[in-house]
Amino acid sequence: MRLVLLLVPALLAAAETRPVVRLNTLEWPPYTTEALPDRGHTTAVVEKVWQAAGFDPKIRFRPWSRTVREARTGQNQIEGYFPEYYAEALTANFLFSDPIGGGWLGLAEQTERPIRWQRLQDLKPYTIGVVTDYVNTRDFDAAVRDGWLRTDEASDDQKNLRKLLYGRLDLVVIDENVFAYLLSHDASLLPGRTLLQINPQKLEYKKLYLCLRKSAEAERKMASFNLMLRQLQDRGEIPLFE
């Protein structure tokens, strides 16, 4: 018994000396959410990798724009954020991990008003809901910047889907897994189970990444994260995201 009592403080002290990595994320179920026991399967991956690499991850949930802003500026000691789609413009400020997840990005529409399209140019007549500060696809975002795709911004996917449900939008850019989760779990979107659908034409399969604000310390931490991610994947403890 005495040996156990002596070991407990030593173990606690060892845990307290693990280097901390402070990250932001958002409510984006089923990938990241405080509503699930594992806080979403992407959060679970991130936590498992950092812990296996010898770090103590401190993860906070914030609105998306604040999530990215604090990671970029270092406010509240935030070092990075997840999940993010790759975009060349973000590499000026952030390091990208190896993929930590992925899913299809599509267009939600009203079931009774399906839209046939093959190219982005076919979407010119429509108003498309997007989330403020989300990366979508390179070509889609370029078309928005050039002004020939008409978009309407909201702070999250739920608001966009409600706009679509009530006919204020023609389409909504959304991850298909997020779409399915929200229609199953958000009471305000319950009618959407029969009134909304994902257009069969996909935008793109998007990999998800962890981002750390660039610094020499961040490079060391990211190297440790990526190495452990690959090791856990090789052991079959985490899926491959290719």
C-alpha cells in the first residue's frame, strides 16, 4: 500500500509535465462536437495521436471564425485548430498535418426542386449558402471571388439548412456526413428529412487536416504528431485517410 501511495504523486507529476498543445475546434458533428461522448470522431483521432506522442492536448470549442482567428493570432495561447480543408492561402500562416479524416463536399437542395448541373457555370442562376470563413473548393471559391457565383453567408451549417428549408436559398454547400447528422439530430431541421436532399453531383472529396501556427516549435510538434499518426495507422488503431 505504501508503494502505491508513493507512486501516485509521481505519476501525477509526470502527467503534469507533459507538454501542452492548445487547439481550437468547432461544433461540426459528427466530426467535432461536445454532444458526443468522444467529442466527435475527428476530435478522438486528434486527442489519441497527441497523447500517444507524449503531449497533453487542450481542446476548446468555439465559433468557426473565432476558432481560426485565435489560432492565427495566438490569442488565449491557442497554437492551432482543426479540422480544416487544405487551401494554399492558409500555408502562409499554418502548417498542415497529414490527413486526419475526410468526407464528400456536396450541395444540399430541396427535394421538390432538384437542380441539374455538371459544371460550376451551371450554378450561376442560383443563390448558394456558404458558411463564413469556410474553405470550399479551389474552383468554387475562385468563382465567388470573381463574382460570378452568387452566395449567401451564414455562421454555421444549421442556419444555411434552415434558409434552404424555407426557400431563401437554392443550394447549400455542406459536407454530406454533417448534412446527415444535422437532419437526424437537430429538431429545427426535422422537416428536412423528407424535404431536403444532397444533389447527386458532388463538389469534391475533401481531406481534413490539423493546422498549427507556423514556428520552429510548431514544426517540432507537427513532426511528432505526423509520426505518431502514421504509427497508429500502421498498427490499425486509426484508419488511413487517403
